[in-house]
Amino acid sequence: MAPPDDEAPTPSANGFDKLIHEPARLLLMARLFVVDAADFTFLAQATGLTGGNLSSHMTRLESAGYIEVEKSFVDRRPKTLLRLTPEGREAFRRYRDGLRAVLDTLPE
């Protein structure tokens, strides 16, 4: 499914993906980059985001095709797992590498 125009990943003037560049989404993507999957509660605690804020950012990243959301029930309690898609993983790699390239040009 193609993301709506306002959700589509777009490079900013400096070449960084604006969708990832937003601080809360950057933190969320970075946490997901180092794991296979993480549950909603863990991500809320690890990022310091409220449930509503996390849900909002999660929806934007899912609409862009960067994350996959799996909802289930465990012992009658809802459980939401998030994982990066291959596209999300590659987008984060490009973002990380671009940021490193910029930072490497700065004097110590």
C-alpha cells in the first residue's frame, strides 16, 4: 500500500528523511533497529513517550512502510509488537550513514 502524499518519506534540504529526522521517530527507529521486534510497553518506557504519542508516531511510520505492527492477545491482554520492515531498516541505515558523514566533516 502506497503511503498518502503527506506520509511519504521525503528528503529534507540536507538529504535527511524528514519522517525519521523528527526526534521522537528517530528515537523509535533507533530502538527498533537493534532488535528483531519490541513491544509497545517496552518502547514507551525506552523512549519516554506517552502511549498516545508513541501510537501517533507508530502510525506515521507504519503508513510510510517503515514499521510493521502486529497486534495479538496474551493471557487476554492486548500485546502490540513493532518491527522495522526491510524498507525501514534500509531507510534508517541511509539516515545513520548520512548523519555520520555530516558529523565526520566537523572539527574535533
